[in-house]
Amino acid sequence: MSAWNLIGLAAWVLILAYAIFMAWNIRSRHLKMVVVFRKQHAGRTVLIDIIEAVVLVAALYGMSYVTWLRPVDYADKTAISTKYTYDKLMLQTDSDRSYFVSVTSGNGTQPVHYYTYWTEGSKYQISSRNADVSDATDALTVRAAAYPWQTKKTRQVGKKLTRKLMLPLISARTNQPS
């Protein structure tokens, strides 16, 4: 685990501690207002409650953005590490056809396809949200071309495997902040 992961974990723990403190502080302030000052509402107390809530929401939004919502630039080699593998697709046959990739349709509000393919002894299934199929002479589709591929190596491997290959690209964020 890197130092940046530990810093992020500590920040989430601090936000949780602040949320618990905020709930306790609001409760004690309101009880004090009712018992000691015998008031039901006080402008100052409500203002402090609102300020504490805004600070908590801002901290939650900021940490959510940094943790999950920050866009990734796949071409930036300092922000991500990339691993390329080249797997040969295995031909599958049934009684009336042969294929390298089978496609099934999902259901729901957004249409999605599920691609099933086989490599040396393994069967994989992936959704069209994270994959694309090319049946042309170029191994990269328009959507896939947006990622940083090793095009020279892809062409060499494609010629060697007669264009029947699977090109997984695995990217992970590096340990440096953006």
C-alpha cells in the first residue's frame, strides 16, 4: 500500500470522525439551548448547524471526486501504469457455424452486449461497456483507438496470429497525485 493510499484512508477516517463529532455537537448544542436558555430556536445555533453541514458536504464531495470521480488521462504515463497482453483467440464450433467471439444482448435501460471469447484453455466474458470487437483489417476500433496502444507491436502480433487476437489493456493509477 502506497503512502498516497494511506493519506486517502486517513482523510476518509477524518471525515467520518468529523461527521460523528458534528452529530454529537449539534445534539449537545440543541439540548443546551433547550435546557439552559429555555429557547426552542436560536439563529446562531441554526447558523452553526448549517455551516457544519456545508463543511461536511464539501469534504464528502471533495474526497469522492478525488477517490472515484476524477477523470483519467490514459495517455499520461505519469498518472497511470499500463500493461499490454496479446492473446490468441480460439475457434469455437457448433453444428452450423464457427466463431471466435459470441455476442449476447443484455437488457435494461441502456443496451449492452456481452462478449464471450476463448483463449488458451480459458473462457472470458466482458460487457460492451469495457470492450469492443473489431472485424476489420485494423485491430483497433474507433473507440479503442482513444487509448495508448503499442500500434507497431499490435500490427506485428496481428499479422503473426492472422488477426485473431484479443488485446487486453490493463491500466491502473500510479501512486502519484494529480
